[in-house]
Amino acid sequence: MTGLLVVTAVPAEAEAIRAGLAASTAPAPSDGTVPPDGTEPPDVTVLPVGVGPAVAGAATARLLALAEAAGRPYRAVVSAGIAGGFAGRVAVGGTVLADRSVAADLGAESPAGFIPVEDLGMPPELLGGGRTVLADPALLARLRAALPGATVGTVLTVSTVTGTAASTAALAERHPEAVAEAMEGYGVGVAAAHAGVPFAELRTVSNPIGPRDRSAWRMREAFAALTAAAAALH
């Protein structure tokens, strides 16, 4: 069996994770420093698969299928990267572990508000099991033990990043247990579920969810947190 598959949206996220894995596995030099060499340990594969649930899900499904066909299936898959966090639920620069990944905008708008797709009469088997993919309990427990400071809660998957105060309030009201939003977790989770592979989602927070303001983004802090959290992926 092959080791852990970690998928990110973009190369910069993959590079941050590889740096953290390398730093946590390399022998310590005599001066006490551990210069990351940009490589992951042999039991962890880190790959960028694209932005959004469709491409992330399709690419992950292909990777899982190829590994299984080769007789070396992955033991688990983790969707990892940067996210927006709900103010008051997780701090910028914080680390999040999803207990579930939810397709937050899969449904229909109506004059009365958002209607989840399952309320439109769609059977769960046509939705990959529904709008929610639960994190594998054993994998989540291992990550929680390695990252005791992480916030645990629902991570929403959206195809359109939330960018107004009104949409933020509506999303927070519909999902009071949600701590963050990103764009790939649900797609990766569905791919893992169909392959029978344990799944989890790990995020670090670059900005509060709300009106789009790039000056408020703290990408350096989020990437540093992602590198630090990568040690939990051994």
C-alpha cells in the first residue's frame, strides 16, 4: 500500500507543505537548523490538483484510480491548503481541521432563501452520498492529536468565494458550526469516498470571510502555518 496522498489547489500550497514535511523529517545539522529541501518523505505524496471542487475531485479520483490499478493504493487522502475563516470562530493564521466538508452552495436560490440540493428531491446516491463528506474518524483523531491547537469544525466548499457582508451573514446563519470556507474539500472528499479511501481536510486561515479586501489577507502567516502544520501529515 502506498502512503498518504495530500492534494492542494495550487503549487504554492504544495510547496509549503513539502517544506514542512522536509523540515520535520530531515536529520538535524550540528548547528541545530533544518533547511527545508522541498521534498516530502517517501510515504507522503503532495500534489497540486487545481482550483475548485470539480477539477480537484476529478484529479483526485484519477490519482486514486491509477494508484489502485498499479496495486499500490493510497492509505488516505487529505485536502490541504489556505482558507477563509469565519470571524469569531477561527483566527487569521489559525489552523483548521474539518470534521466534515460541506458543499455549501450546491442547491438553488429562491425568494425564501437558499434551498439545499437534497430538498429539491435529489436522491443522495446521485450526489455522491449527499452534500456532506465526513472526515475519517481515525485520521481526524490522529491529526487532532498532532495539532492540539487546531480549530475543529465544518469546512464549507464553495465554487464562488464569499465576498459580501450579506452573503457572509447568510452563510454563517445556515452553517452555525462552520469555521472556514475553501474551494476543494468536498470534491476531494467525494473522490475519496467513491474509492473507499479515508479522507480529511486541513486548512490554515489567510483572511476573515467577508467583503473582499486583499489588504486584509495575511498570506505569509497562512503559508507559515501550513508549513508548520505539515508535520502532522507523517
